[in-house]
Amino acid sequence: MRWKQELSFIIRRLIHRRSAERELDEELQFHLEMEIEQNIEDGMSPEEARLAARRFFGSVALSKEDSRAMWGFGSLEILWQDLRYGSRMLLKNPVFTLIAVITLALGIGANTAIFSVVNAVLLRPLPYKEPDRLMMILEIKPPQFPESTVSPANFLDWKKQNTVFERLVAYRNVTFNLIGTGDPERLRGTSVTEGFMAMFGAQPQLGRGFLPEEDQPGRDNVVILSHRLWQRRFGGDPKILSQAITLDGQNYTVIGVMPATFSFGGDLWTPMAFTAQQAQNRGGRSLTAMGQLKQGVALDQARAEMSAIAGRLAAQYPGVNTGWNVKIIPLLEIAVRSVKDTLLVLLVAVAFVLLIACVNVANLLLARAAGRRIEIGIRAALGAGRGRIVRQLLTESALLALISGAAGLLLAKLGMDLLLKLAPQSLPRMSGVSLDSRALAFTAAITLLTGVIFGLVPALQASKPNLNETLKDAGRGSAGGGRRQLMRSALVVLEVASALVLLVGAGLMIKSFWRLQNVDPGFNPDNALTVSVSLPRMKYPEENQQAAFYQQLVEKAGTLPGVQAAGATSLLPLGGSEYNLGFGIQGRPTHPPVEVQSVNFYSVSAGYFKAMGIPLRRGRLFTERDTRDSLHVAIVNETMAKKVFPDEDPIGKRIAFNPGNKNPDWFEIVGIVGDVKHSGIGRGTTLQTYEPYTQQTFSYMTLIVRAEGDPASLTAAIRSEVLKLDKEQPVSDVRTLDQIYSASIAQWRFSALLLGVFAAVALALAAVGVYGVLSYAVTRRTHEIGIRVALGAARRDVLKLVVGRGMLLTLLGVAAGLSAAFALTRLMSTLLFEVKPTDPMTFSLITLLLGAVALLACWIPARRAAKVDPLTALKHD
């Protein structure tokens, strides 16, 4: 029986070979006639149409007359023919074209969207005159103060002694209560020294800037408005110039309005006037300094000179300047450093997505090229050289890339709109994200590069036809050659490796975010509303007046319907601000160890801890009996109790925040509360101390109200209570604690979400790639599989054959991907929270996930192969 099967197989091969020869002749005639008809429809004469068709297919066997006639067709005509033929071939295979366009459009669109964000945030220069010369200048004293603001006296000395800055200015963020023109409103402003606007190359749109003499006390009651405030509050009235507005109970004369393009600062600007006492202050580091480098001065030169000045000041004033140095950072770097690493990781991630998309399309083209072997054989038989065939195939790839690029631009626009909605407000410069000329150029570049990447390898493979093999392949329906099959397998390995790298990166970020969400912030963010109030010192000059106002406000808020507890604090947790003070312990040396030299200081009301949900660990909380005239008391957090008092009970110990004074103000520790993540959820816990606001009073406080239901419903009632106490007093920053908590982790959430989406797309594309290659191989090897089954192969043998090949490719890709991931994930270590870049669990789970998806992708075509009917398979062509 076996010799009969072999004889039958040989006879079928001969029949199919003759059939393939006939098919070759028919295909030749079909393509030539189709091209000639198309040329005639384009207006050529029959003779010109014949010549053009033969020339298009690369014929070299032309007569001298034909060759001379063909000189009339220039390179543009050849390009036009290539484009027309390529378009026809894409339209002839609409399913292939649609799949390829969607795949590439996803990769191009994602890259364009993320690049637009990177361009707007990281690459685009700041919107100021000569922004590369603008520097931020900080004081540093490692390790306690890696970056700090500058004291007024040191700033004035820097300004006198430096020779590297054309301008040196300082500013301080301030708030004002605006009254007298509508409802009272709290405004954010900036107090600036002389030359501040000029350093940015900015001039008022209306009026004038500050004069040098206006930085003197008594002459500083002038103000410049932002364009936004001028339009919103004053209706854009040009008559606002020289008019007086009331800020914090004082009259300020409006001297100018800045243009809408100037955004450095808040709602308004006032001159900074140093009193004689302030000009001598070296210990109070409260100013932010900026400088404009002189033309031709290098950054290293400026750093060297400012460090030398800091050294001289340390020698001249050792009590307050010893150990302090100067740090100069370009302003753009300051503006974007909080998001730079995140955006670069996202850019690398979408590059991997595009690479995987290109690999998928390249595999599709390889499969398609195998199906076009007769057509390419015809062109080679007509004399077309390899370069001519490669050019035609690359033209088709370029057309495919251009269509995908256009679709990608549409997806990028939709993606950017979505990104802007999802992006946290803390991301800087997001308002400038757009499809500008640089983004369009980037899209054009990656579109052309994509066309070359996914089109070159298939074109080179297809451009080397072996006519004898073509006839054999047509006869036996094989996979189209071992070399081409090897190339498809290599592309699958690359695809799996790229997907693994992206999946591991996303897994690390998701695990970091999950751990971050499980961090106890130290307070209960649910059902609590926060409202900020800032009392003007002109109206409330005495601390007892300020304390009385806040005491009444807390009491009235606590009696509102639906309120469980009410309290007040000088600084909210996770608010982005800190107030650090040096301190001393009674009975210990004045200078404590370095690690406990400073502490975060908070002035709070008696009900603050209950309103926030901060637990008491030991001792007691503040009560109404803790007044200005009673014993001064303090509460510390657990971390301070453990670090400052490791072997003793802190209750009853006394601390002072001015230990260098002859008569320091001592506070007795009466309680220990739980740690609170004041600086940020992802940061370490600091030393924290709380004092009663009746004993340490601030003019600005934040009210916290814990409600039984929706806390936002209390907003109107609280605002009403404030106005009852003072009809000119505004409230601001009305937010729930849950909103504050959510904002503190928004950037982590944003990164994890985007990486997760990109990884999911990569996983899907990788699965489709493995499935596509195996499915194509099964189809091309149907005849072979039928023979195997006919010769006695069991169903499990066929399954093992197909699945084994697919999983081998997957394992090779996983091995390559793991090696790359171990190297690349170290670059994202700064973005991770309590997760190592080489976290074994993440690597293991991602490997298992990718393996499971690949196994499913292998199993589907393997099942189809196992069900092959031998009789049907032996008839398969």
C-alpha cells in the first residue's frame, strides 16, 4: 500500500508542476494585459501603453527602437507607475491592507501623541527671551538641605560680588485678599526685586514696569496685574491704570498689565522692599533667586564663581553660613525635572509598540510575498533586476505607511485630547501640547522610517526569486522556502522580546502604584472638606486677633448640621509645602546630631487630629485649656519619638525652636500621634511636631471639616460662616481631602495607566504575530500535514509539531526579552516605589503571562492542523 501512496504522490507532483507552468503563462499574460489596459485608460496610445507596460515590469529584451522610445518616460513617470501599481495591489487585498493600516496607525498615533507631550514639556524652550541664559540659584547644605531658598542678606551680597550674571533677581510667592470690587477674593501673587520682568524680556501690555525706587519701604504700594486677572475681575478696562485696588486692607496703585503670554507668577506682582532689618537677615532663607547669565559666560564658570562667593560668606559669617554652598540649575531643568524621567520612559514604551507593529506588518508582507511569488517570478523572467523589484515593493510599503501615518495623525489627535484629560494638573507645561510643526515633522519621519523598516526585509527576500523553486512551491504548496520561513521566525522572536520588555516595565509601574495606594497616609481622607483662609495683617495685626478669629470659625463650623468634627492647621498634609525649623532638647547640647537638626512644624487647633482622623498613640491631645497664657505644649509624631528619644519616654520632655536664644521658648511634649505623610505618599516620614495655634499663631490657616455625608455640600455654609465673621474675608482652595490625596498620586496613576495600555497593546500584537505566523505555516503546510497523517501520524503528534515550533520561538523571544529587560528597567528605578527594577515576582509573572498568551496563540492553529483530513490535504495546492 505504501508504494501506491508514493506513486500517487509523484504523479500528483508532475501534474501540479505542469499546472504551475500553465499558471505562470496565464499570470504573465494577465499582468501584462492589465497594465496595458490601465495605460490606455490613462491616455496613452496602444504602442506607448505596450512599451510602458514592458518597461514597468523591467524588461531588458527590447529592440533599439523600443529602447529609444522608452527614453520619453522619465523617472517621474516610473514613480507614477510604481504608485499606481502599488495602489492597485493594496486595493486588491483590502483585508490585508486594513489590518496593516490599523496595526501601524496604532503605533504611529501613540508615538506622535507621546512625542507631542515630550516636545511641549521637555524640548520646547521656555516662552521667554533667551531662555537658555535663565538660571535658578539655590543654597545647599547637604544632607539636610539638598536645595534651599536664599536669605535676603546673602542674596544682596551675591548681587554685589558676582560678575557672571547680567541680572540677579529674587522673588517670593505671596497671597492677597482683594476687596472692594465684587465678592472678596484671595489672589496668588509674586513679590519681586528690581529687574525681574526685564530678565524675562517681558514688558507690560499696558502701563509700565516697576521703577528702581519702588523697592523701598513706603513706596512699594504699586501693583502690576496679570492679563487673566485684568480680564476676569476688571473686564479688561484700560482705565484701570492709576486706579487704586485694596489688597489685604492696603491701597495699591495699578501701574501696568502684563500680556497674556507672560505666565511666570500668579495673579499679580508687587515690588519687594527690604527693610534695614531684613537686609541683614542671613538665617531666614525665604527668597527664590534667579539669574540671567551674561553673554558668553558658561554655566561651569558661573558655578565656580558663585561657589567662591559662598565660601567667602561662610568665612565672614560662620554662624549662619558654615557648610552652605550655591547650586545653579537651568530654569527649564527646574521646570520639568519632576516629569522628565516619566515622559522619557513613556516615549521608549511607545517606541516598542511601534517596533512590534512594524514586525507584525513585516510578517504580513513576507506571507503576502510568498503568495505573490509567481508575479515576482514573471517580472524577473521579463528581465527586472533585483533593485527594480525592491523599489516596487518598497513603493507599496511606503504607500501603506503613508496611509497609516494619516490614520495615525487622527489617532494622535484623539489620543492627545485623552491625555490632556487624564494628565494630572501637576504636570508642567501641558497647556502647550499640540500637533505643531515639530510634531508633524516627527510623524512624517517615523512614517517614512516605518515604511522602510517593515518593507525592506520582505522586499529583499521577495526580490530573489528562484523560478525553479517557484514552480516547485506552486506544485507542493509549501511554506515558500526555508530562508523566508527563518526570517518570519526571527521577526516573531523579536516581537516577543520587545513585548516582554514593555510588559515588565508596565508590571513594575503597576506594582509600584499598587504599593503606593496601600501606603497609610496617616489620616482618613474620606468625607472631609478643606477650606483655606488668610487674614490680612493690616486688619488683624495682633496674634490674639488672628487666634480669636480662627477659634470662632472652628466652633461655628463644628456646629453645622452634618458635621462630625472641625479643626484647623497651618499646613495640610500632601499640600506641597513644608515649614522646617531647627530645634533643641532641654538638657542636651545646643547643636543636636545632624539627622535630627530640623523638624516639620505645624500649628493646629484642638480638634485638628479628630477632624483629620490622626490617631493618638500616647499621652493627650490639645484642649481648649491650652491657651497663650498656659504652659506651652507640643505633640510629636512616632518617628520623632523613636529617633530623638530612642531610649527614653518623650512625654514630659521639653523642646525649643529657638535654642540659640538666651531665653528660649520651651514646649513640653504632652502626646504622641501617628505618622502622617506630609511631604508625599511616596516619600519617607519626617520628624513632625504640632503646637496649639493659640500659642503659635499664623495669619493663614486651613479649616478641615469632617462630614457625615458628602463634604462638598458644606461649602456654601462654611463660606457663609466666614462672611458672618468678616464680610471682607474670602475663602480659597476649597477641596476635599480625598481630592488632595488623589492629586498626590495622580502622576503615578498616569504613568501606570499609560504603560499598562501600551503593554496591553504590545501583548495583543505579539499574540497576533505568533498566531499569524503559525496559522500561515499551517496553511502552507496543509499538504505536508496531510501526508504525515496519511502515513500514520497521530493527532497529538500534529499538535506537538505546531505548538512546539510556536513555543520554541516564544521561549527564544522570552530569553532575549529577559536579558534586555534586566538592563533597561534599571533606567526607570527613580519612578518605582518600594519595588526593585529587577523584581523577581514581576519578571516571573510577566513571563508566565506572555507564555500563556503565546500558548493560546499556538493552540488555535495547532487544533486546526490536527483536524486536517488527509484526502482533502493531499488535494491541497
